[in-house]
Amino acid sequence: MLKTIVTTTAAVVLASSLTGCVLAPQTIALNDEVTTPSGQPATHRDALVRVIDDRGIGADFLGTRGGRAPENSPLLSDRPLKDSLSDKLQASLQKLGFGGSSPVEPVKVQMNVNRFAYQCNEGVVVNECSINIDLALTVINGNKTFSKPYRVNETRSLAASPVAQYNQEWVNSALDKLWNHIFTDGELLNALEVNI
């Protein structure tokens, strides 16, 4: 009888390892702190900020963790993506010197989220993940309009499906890299009329 139980247990374990498992959903926090350089606008004034999520999916959906049933294994943000990026955008503009009351018309800054996709491979073994972020920034400064897309794409090979802490650090690192690229872009700073 003991031999039958051991054999049955071994067969179940072997079958489970061969079929893989559905990965549990993960929720991560997006960092809304900014490490962009400080600046000084040519004219003291405020900035109006708007973030539009054009992805057409759930507000907190960042992607899938892969595995056997990726549709059941989402990577989620603890807040709506639009809210996290709005706070980060507002903080970045404040660091560049915008804010406070002024008789001058505020500069308008709109960010469109065209893509924010974390994705790992499907299958029994998850061993490759990627992050693709595609944002578009539009600045309306008086009668001048500036628009430009900004993107980051990263892929990593892994030994196993990443845990939440790894995913949180990686997604935030990729977002911060893109953010620093945006807010050190000479064309954008020129459109904002900011010196850093």
C-alpha cells in the first residue's frame, strides 16, 4: 500500500512538472518619484498636465506573466497607470520649475500612453520577458505645439518566472530610464522654454 501511495504521489508530481502551472497574478507599485534634472523656465508659470491611456485595456493592467495561461496571469499596477504617470509628470514639471500662481497662461503638457506592455513567453517554462513602453508627449506653449514619441524596449532571459519584487524593480527601472530620456531631451526642454 505504501508503495502504491509513493508511486501515485511521484506520478502526480511528475505530471504537474511536465504540464507547468498557471502563474498567479502579481500587483506591483510604480515609482512616482523623479530623478530628472532641475531646471528654470524662462517665464515663471504653472503647467497643466493630462495623461491619456490610449491602450484600451484595464487601467491597472501592465501585461502578462506568461506561462500556460497568460490571460490568467496578469501583472497589475496597484493604482491606475494614468494616475501614477500623472503624478510623475506633475512632479517632473515642478522639478523643472513650473508651479505656483502667475498671470502668464500655463503651459499645457499631455502624455498619451500608446503602449505599456510587460510580457513573458507562454509555455511550461517561463524564461524570457520583455517590457515595451511607448509614450507620446505634446506641449502646447502659447501658439506653439510640440509633439514627440518616446519609447523603451527591453528583453531579459531568465532562469525562472520573476517574482513580484524583481518585476517591480525592472518595470520601474525601465520607466525611469525612459523618463530621464524624455526630460533631458533638448527638443522638449526647448518647447517648454526651460534651461537645466
